Amino acid sequence: MTKELCHVIDQISREKGIEKGILVAALEAAMLSAARKRYGGRTNVHLTIDPKTCAITAYETKNIVDKAVDKDAEISRSDVKKLFPDSAGAESVDLPIDIHNFGRIAAQTAKQVIFQKVREAERDVIYNEFKGKVGQIVSGTVMRREKNNYYINIGKTEAILPQSEMLPAENLRRGDTVRAYIEEVKITTKEPVILVSRTNPHFIGELFKMEVPEISEGLVVIKDIVREPGDRTKIAVYSTNASVDPVGACVGMKGTRVQSIVRELRGERIDIIPWTDDLRMLIARALSPASVERIGINEESKTAMVVVNDQQLSLAIGKKGQNVRLAMKLTGWDIDIMSDTEYAKIKMEEADKVLEEAIDKEAQKKNKPDGA
């Protein structure tokens, strides 16, 4: 028993990276509990496991009295003298218990404790590994779908990709390879829960880091990302080096870098915008791919009036207002858009109103009596 137990503990300690002392201590506590249950829950029953030899020692501690009444907790002085001639003056004595009487229970307990410790250790290893990867991209294989969740094999464990965190109309099948952004890692009593997403705006930021060396090197910095998953993303970038074009670096030679990301996102359009502290310029760039004619801003209310060519109006607004909506999220400003024709009409109406007011004032002067 002891040789087999030592062999098992040593093997598991090496394979799973669990300290031998942790396994021995857990096993000792579990077997002590089992031993006490076998002896009616007596707290004077003790058990120890030698950490080196794995030898199991069980004993019961009894108080020495003149006449034993409680045989489970007491022993007479005369009996002690027979068993331990040198115990004179002692108040208690430890009596060995034959562990062969509960060998099967001990073996089952050892098995259960070791399995439990292995599960806990593996859970902690996985949790500690992936906790440090929150905010990074992980790649895995689709294993199955249960209800509204996809389970992705990412090596030592599985990640959960909820249907709500997938791109619209995206349909994954068993065996597909998929990349996703690690949003959260939670520890549970059973195993760590790793939640991943393909709709998080930071997913695109991490994709750009992987495709654009200038970003990973710090030459190009991502200022902000706004996104409507599956349709359009706007990403604002700036360069820390005057010789590096931030937009060109993200687009790549003949668009290879950005096209690689677009393919990963199933055709989602990406507008790469050079960041600037000039508010008018930033708003104009945020409305790309539309061209802007003129911009008026109100800094107190953080609102902007943007005028575009008539042919650019629908492009500036976007399908169902998507382009201007994303531009507002990116800049943090409320943006109203009008066409040249609308703007000219408003200006004409304002000019007519000013002219009418001037005419009225002139008429009032003429109608005033002299000396009034």
C-alpha cells in the first residue's frame, strides 16, 4: 500500500506539477476524516502519513484513569503498565490502530482525494494561464454548439463563444478554425470559464496589432475604435514617428494588411482615419468615405453642422444613418449633416429675412413724424 501510494503521488506530482507535500497533506486530512467516521466520529482518533515513505500511522489517544468507564476514551492505569511499563506519570497514551481494517476505505479515499487535487490543480493552472491573456486573441477549433453557445477548443481547455458575440449571419460548423478576443476569465468550482467575442471593438485592434508591425512596435498608435459588427468599423490611428504614415502602415502594400482583417471579419468595411487634434478636420475625416465641404462647430454644446455635396449626402449619412452614427461615437460630437442645396436654401432664407428686417426698419423711419 505504502509503496504503491508513494509511486502514485510521485507520478502525479511530476506530471501535473503539484507539490508532493500538498498531495500528502490533502490525503492525510481525507483519510483521517474517513478513519474517524469508521470509529463513530471519535475526535481522539488520529492519522498521519510520512511525507518521505508514505507510511500510514493511525492511533487513538486515551486518558489514563484508575478505572476506565468510557472504553473509547479512557484506559486503566493497570492496563497501561502492562502495555507501556515506562509510562509512569503520563496522563494520556497513544494506542496504535490496525489500519488493515479499513484498507479498502483508505484506498478509495486516496483515489478520490488525488483525483480532486489533480482537477483543482489543472483548474488553477488553466485559470492563471488565461487570466493573463484577457484582451488578447486566441485561436481554436469549433467542437460543438449547445443552445446559444459555441465551444472552442483552445488547447488545455474550451472557450465559450456566445451567439450574441458572433458576427451577424456567421455560421460556424464543427471543425472550423476561428479566432476570437478573450473578454473574461472566471474561476468556478468545476473549471474556469473563458468567454470570447468576435464583436468586441478591441478584437479589431488586436487583429491590427497582429498584422501591422508598426503598431506592435509602438510607431503607430490606435487612438479609438468604434464598430457596428458585420457592417462597418472606424479606427483612428496616429504616428509617433513623422516618417511613418499611420494609414499607409495599416493598409499595407496594395491593401494586403487591411484586406486580411476584412476577410477575417467576413467582409466588414473598415475606415482607417488619421487622428488629429483639429476638431473640424477630425470630424471631416470621421465621415469618410464622404467628402465634406464645410463645417461649423459649437464647442459649448459639442455639436457640429456639416455641409456636403448633394451627391455625397447619402454616403455621409450612410445606410440607416450608420456612417454618421459611427462618426459621432468616434469624435464624441453630435453631427448634423445637410447638402449644399439645403445649405444654400437656408442661407437664402436667412438673407431674405435680414433684407425684410432692413426694409421694415427703413419704412418705420420714414413713417415717423418729424421731431418725434
